[in-house]
Amino acid sequence: MYQLLLPDLRLMLSENDEQGMKEFCEALFPAVSAEILIEVSPEEAWRVLSKCSLARLVEIFEYFTLPFQIELVDLMDRECLSRLIEEMAPDDRVDLLERLDPNHVESILPLVAQAERTDIRKLLSYPEDSAGSIMTTEYASLPKDITVKEAFERLRLQAPDRETIYYIYIIDEHRHLIGFLTMRKLILARPDQKLSEIMARDIISVRVDEDQEKVARDIDKYGFLAIPVVDNTNRLVGIVTHDDATDILEDEAEEDQQRLAAVEPLEDSYLSTPLLTLSKKRGVWLFFLLGASVLTAWVLQYFEAGDTNNWVIMFLPLVLASGGNAGSQSAALVISALAREHFSLKGGSALKIIYRELFLSTLLGGTVGLVSFGAAWLLTDAIEPAIVVSSTVLLVVVMASVAGAALPIIVHSFHVDPAYMSTPLIAALVDVAGVIIYFNVAFLVYGSYPPFAI
């Protein structure tokens, strides 16, 4: 479907087929429309989205990644943006507004309806990564002293504006959480029964300031579809749904994986992260690990009593570690992106990733190589070893980064799990190539392989 519809969409854009663009949005499932639209430029995507109804625009918009949403927001006028924000789910719109410029947000909010504006300000006030920052205020609630028949009548009115009505929360006149019902139990009850007679009173809830990861783990632990969020007086303020919990657990797992590969966790997906940001998050750890490798070289020199003829062996761990770390970083990021389907190999993303890694690794390799040059010069007091070490570090980092990105993509293209290209395997392959590059660079600088003792 993807291969068929993307060319059709491009043809509609080139012919300015407004009716076709409207049908593209209205006829397809919103997630499918979003998946295809993200392959075109934000300007072209907005040309298509501007032709559909507001309700369908919101449905498609919420499937886009945050960086793409922000690019689309820049193309909207204030009135259109305010109507979009009014219709979005509370937790989704807060995620978007948190990423926008505060001055831009303040200029938009006066155009938003009072009820939504109050809700937005309340959700924005909660600490980042807390239950309050990820909850939705669109939940079903009822008083305890009505009958089952009356409950169905009220739920019928609430349903269009609620994210889920399978869980019904029973509250008192001050919105204190006192009970809980499932739709199943409500359906099976007699019409004349009071909710106070059939509701569960032993309720598992979370505080609004609790860490979002703990909240997500509670939902996963108990198998809930949603969990109520209360303030310090036990008043119901929102719910966290299972889909948000799943996203949080996936994000936390991805962060742990990135830290294991010596990368500071990315806020957005791999392709959505600017190169400068990516270089900072990877470069910090590369420099830290380079320091450890320089210390290893110094220890080797110490035990060799300063014999500079052994400099090739002395700097071999530094060279191999630089390549292994860089390759592990790129492999971990690409494998994670493939696993979470942040990009498709059908849209030319594979080449884009290779080009990104080539540019990024040249930048990182050059910087790390410059530091390696200084370290090698200080330890050997000779220019030739410093040239060999720094040049090799640059070449090995570039080779390892490109290989670390390319190998998982190649394996994935054969419908094999890219995780088989694990970081230890990448590091082992890079070590072999690194030794070959190291000795050949030394040969080019010296005209022969330099003498060293074993």
C-alpha cells in the first residue's frame, strides 16, 4: 500500500488535485495517512491536510512525531492552530505545547476556549516526567447515589468527549475518588441498583506528582487499561491510559539501551534529531572513553619503561576502543530505530542514515583524532606516531560508524532481526578492520612497518 499511495500522493500534489487530497485524508485510516505524509516535506503535507475536515486533521496530526508536528505548526495560522489544539487529546496537546516557544504558546492560548485553556495551564504546571504531565482529563465519572439506568444515560452524554468509558470512576461532590466500576459490571447489574451497591471501594491510584515510569509500571503490573491520578487530598484529577504507559516503558527501555551503547538518550527519534545535537550526545561519551584509552596507553608505556619503539602496541587499545565505541553507538541507534519503526527502508531513509553517519563520524572522528594527536605526541615526544594514531582514529571512527549503521540495515532488508548485529559483534568486526587500517597507515607514514617489540 505504501509503495502505491506515495506516488499517487506526489501526483496529486503536482497536479494540485484538491479533491484527491481530501479523499486521501478522509478515506484512509489516519495512521496510514500520517505514515505516508511524513515522507513528504512539511509544506506538502500541510497542503494535503488543509483540505480535510478539522476532526480528521486532528486524528492524522496526533500520529505524527513531535518534530514533524512542530514543523507543521509553523505553517498554520493562529486561528487554525488554536482550533487544532482545542480538539486534540489533553495529554497530546500538552506534549506539543511543551516543545513550542513559550511566547508562541502565550499568543495562541487566548484564542483557545476557556475550558480547554484552563485545562492546558493546569497540565503544563505539573513537573516534567510526572503522572500529571502525561495524564488525560477526559475520563468518565459518576456520583455514587444514582441508579444503573441513570448511569447509562449520563455515560451516553459523556462518551463523545472521553478517551475511554470502560472504566468509570465514582466521585463525591468534591471530586474525591471513592469508588470504581467497569463497563462490564455496569452492564451486568440490575437497572434499579445504586452505583454505591456495586462499585469497588478498594482502588489503586497514583499521586499526580509520582514519576511517570513508576505509574507505567503499575499499569503494566496490574494489567489496567487506565489508572486514576489523584492530588494530595485524593481528588480525581485525571487518568493515565495503557497506551501512554506502553510508550513510556518503550522510551525508558530505549534510553537504557542508548546509555549502554554510550549515547546520551535522544529526545526524538534518530532521524528527527539534529546532527549537532546527535554529535553532542555521542561525542561526550567518546571523549570520556578516549580518556580511559589514553590512560591505558600511559600504563603500557610505564610498564615498558618508556620504550618508544613499542608505541604501536601502546596505542593499539586506544585505536580499537575509539572504533568499537563509535560503531556500537551507531549500531544501537539504528537497531533501536528499526525496532520501533521510526523509518522505513522503502522511502530512501537507508541512504539518508548512511550519509548522516558519514558526516557525523567525520566530525566526531576529526575531533577525537585531534585529541589523540596531542596525547600521542605527549607520550612519545615524536610527530610521526602522533600522525599515525590520529589519522587512524579518524579513519576507524568513520569506518566503524558507517558499518555500525549499514550492517543492521542490510540484515533487516533480508527480513532478519537487526538485533543479530549486536554491538559486541560490531565491535569485534571493527577491531579486525581497525588493526588492518592502523598498520597500513603506519606503513604509509614510515614507508615500512615500524619496528616494535612483542
